[in-house]
Amino acid sequence: IMTPLTTPSNKIPMMRVKSSSSSSRSNSRSYTSSRSCCCFSCRAVSKKMTRIQTTDTVLGRTRDAKFVTTKRRVTTASSSSSSSSTGSKGFTRDDIVESFESSKASSALHNDDLSPVLKQNRTFSTFDTASLWVGLVVCVPAWQLVSSLMGIGNLSAFLALLLVFVANLFVVWPIVLQANAGVKYGIPFVVHARSSFGVKGANVAGLSRGFIASAWFGIQTVVGANCLRSLAVDFGVASGVSSPYLGGICYIIFWLLQAYVVWNDVESIKTIEKLAAPILLFLTLLLFIFTCVSSGGVVQSVLYAFATNDGGSNMSSNSIAGSFSWKTFFQAATASASFWATMICNVSDFSRFSKSRESFEKASFAMPLAMAVFAFASIVVTSSAAHILNTSSNLITDPMVVTSLLSTHFNWGKIASVLAAIGILTATLSTNIAANILAPANAIQNLAPSKLSFRTSAILSMILGTLCLPWKLTSDANSYIFVWLTGYGAFLAPILGIMLCDYFLIRNQYLVLEDLYSADKNSSYYFTNGVNYKAMLAFAVGVLANLPGFLHAVGLWPSSMLPQCLALAYDCAWFVGVLVGGCMHFALEKFLP
């Protein structure tokens, strides 16, 4: 009598034997055996063997070549991997996200404005992005940057031009690197910051960037208001209004004009940039020709500007060598780099609309070229105007004032004022909307995406920009360069260093897209209570490295108590901030559990 074998299962557990084949695909053999009795002969007769050869492709399994490790989760990341997560779904360097399940996103971290821009919805071509950069370059603060470098009496015109070009050419590199996540995953700056600072800690990075942008918005709005006031005075439409009230009225008018444009979608911003770029270049060229012809010709004006120290204020037989010092060089280089510090941080707010990585990279080189041309025009016009008006001892850095004085001197009439107003208002409008409203609006709505829309957040950021009292930030050249530009550059630089280090060195350019919008405690970027305290510590150290130098620049730290090394660090504040923030973040992530 044969009795069944009483075992938990009537089958021998499956065994996987890895093939010794050198093929890149891993083959496996599986054997199953069934028993119906304890008799050896019957068992031998009834035993059956089935050879099943499978591949990883058939089974739908993946072979992981790399692992990107986070604190709570290990995420596969290789060009051959096939994960269920959209963020690491076999992305290569040039891939662009094509799908996203918004239904899985947390309402506290997601809305339509913060959602990834998918490949099929990208609208920015190479020309659109290049127009954006040109519109950002041709503005009054950029004009004042170059002429202020000359006006402080430390740099010759030639060195000012060379320095601005080299600094802006160097800035293209971090711009392209920081834009990578935006192009690849279609995410804005505040969402990208979640991967390094945490889904809640990203608010610190976003609000830091947003506050600086709001202050810039106020500065640019003051520029536009002054232009409207000059136009009103020239046409006599506000003869009975006192100057302070007139300035306030003009500020409100220009503020409302920008609010109207912002209330529309991103396409309206793109349209503004495309129209502004050719208008601005034409009017800059027109002012350049007028001043050169009036001062003796183009060639003579250029030779005069670059043969004299400080753009015409002081004659020097060897101005290039005589005005050079390494300290001034690094201070001016830091100011030039800090000028773009805000745009470098949140460049993904624009690159997410770009159709391809190559398109954005090619268009980005329009920035240093346009900056060099604009700097050249600024130097020559400032020098020629000083020569014509006999004001060489006091260089005029405001293009609206230059145009107004030249109009009076040559009796050009009101047409010159109108053209100048069109140019300055167009430049201010295009720069303000693109560079100083999008970033703070995204940062504010990131606080409560389910309650705040982009429009509401943009209006709030514009109000914040007014509360910063922007008319006090650019009162003179020294305040503009050494306090404002260098100061906020030092503050934002560690954020850039941390994000670049985290994205390229720690995560190897792979992000889990769904987890960037997830409030789950087990998600990749939740860290500790939604905050990556290692990134926060690195940010604090990066800021502290430049804090003594900043306090000295504003007069709160006496020179006798400032060590030479800290003074030198502030001269290179932007570079020091990026390096210290990035290195500290890398060390904490690699060597601390």
C-alpha cells in the first residue's frame, strides 16, 4: 500500500541556476519535481523535469548597473534599467520626460503650475531662448554694472569690457549645468530643490531665491517709474504734481502694467521677450551712433573711450596696467558673476520649456555675446556723453539721464525722450517679468500649492518687492556693486553649489520624479520630517564663510577686526559660496550616515 508523502508541499522548491554564458543577458534554469508517494521506484517513474529557459526581458526583470542611494530608499539608475518610476525610467543624458501621473502626487506639493512640462508640451525653440537671454542682458542694471565698474575709479574701460565678457562666458557653464534637470524632467527650480533640501526644506532655497528676485523686481520697477516720470516732465503732463507724488504715481502705473502681463500665461512672456530683443538692440545701436557721431565719429569715440582710464574721466598713458590690481579684478569678477546669480539658481524655470538640451545650450551662448556688445556700447556711450557734456569728472551711468541731457544739448526735441522711454520701458518690462517674477512666484506657491496659484503668488511677490524699499539699494556705485550684487551673490551661491553637487555627483543626474511630489515618509526625498539637514548645514556654512566680509561692506564690522583671509573670501564671494556649499554637502552626504 502506497501512502502519500506528507509534506507542506508536494513540490520541491524552485531552484535558479545562473548560466555561465558570457552573454549580456542572464539565462536561468528552473526545475520542478512532484511526488505522489514515498516509493522510490514510483517516485523515479513519476518524477518529471521541465527545463525552462527565460531571459530578463521576458520576465520583465531589470539588471541594475548603478544605484543612487538616498537616506530611505535605494533607487536604480542606469541607461538599461526599466523601473516603474518615471523619474528613473531608463533616462539617458538627452532624454526628456514624456509622462507623469499627477493623480499620485500629493496635493500639498503639486498643482498644475508646478507639474512637469512634458516633451510634447515644450514650446521654447533656440530662437525663443536666445531672445530671452538678449532681453535679460539689455537692461538698465546691466548698463549700470559696466559703467559703475568704470565709475568707481579702479578699472579702465578695456579691463571693464574684458572682465565682463570673461565673467559672463564663465557663467554659461553653471547655467547649462543647473538647467539640465529642468530640460530633462521638466521641473521648476523649487521642485528640483526638493531632491537636495527635502520636500519641505526646499522652501528655504526657494524663498531665499524668491526674496532676492522680489528685491530686483522693485529695483527694475523704480527704473521704469523714473523713465515714466522723465517722460511726463518732458511733455508737461504733470506740471502741478510734486516730485515725490509723481514718482509714486509712475511706480504704481508701471507696477500695474507688469501685473497685467503676468496675469496671462507663459506664452505672453515668451511673446514679450521675442518682441523686446530686436527693439532693444535697435535703440541701443541708435544711441551708440548718436553719441559717437556727435563726439567726432565712431572710430574717434571708441579710441577715446579705450585710450583713457575710467572711460574718459582721467587720462593715463598706460591705463590698462596702471588701473589693474588683482583685488579689484576679483571684486569686479564676483560682481559680474553675481549679476546672474539669481538666474543661475532658477534657470530650470525656463529650461523646462526648452525642446531639447542642445537647443538650450546653443541659445545660452547668446548671453555672453549680447553682454559683451551691450557692455561695449555702454562704455562708448558713457565716455562720449561725458566728453560732449564736459562731465568727465562725474560719469553719468543712467542711460535715461544721458539721453535727456543729450536731447537738451543738441535740441533733439521730444522724439529722443520718447525713443529712450520706449527702450528703457521695454527692457525693464522684459527683464522684470522673466527674471524677477517667475522665481518668487514659484517659491511662494510652493508653500501651499493647493491654495496658491501662479497668478496669486506672482502678485504677492510683486508686493514684497515694493516693501523692500528698492530705491535705497542702488543709491551709488559702491552700494550697487560691493553691497547689493556681491552680497546677494554670496547668499545664493551655496544653494547653487549644493544643488549641482547633489544632482551630478551624488545622484548622477537621476531623479525619481514621482517622489519629488510625494509626502510619503518612505519616499526618496522626505529625509527627516521633509528636511535634509545635511543640505541645511552646508547652506549655513557657505553663507557664514562670506558673512564677515558682507558685514564689513555695510559698515557693521570694523576693518581692524577682519582677518585678511575673510576679506579676500568676500572679494570672491560668489565663487567661495559655490565651492564651500558644494564641498560641505558632498562631505556630509558621503561620510555621515
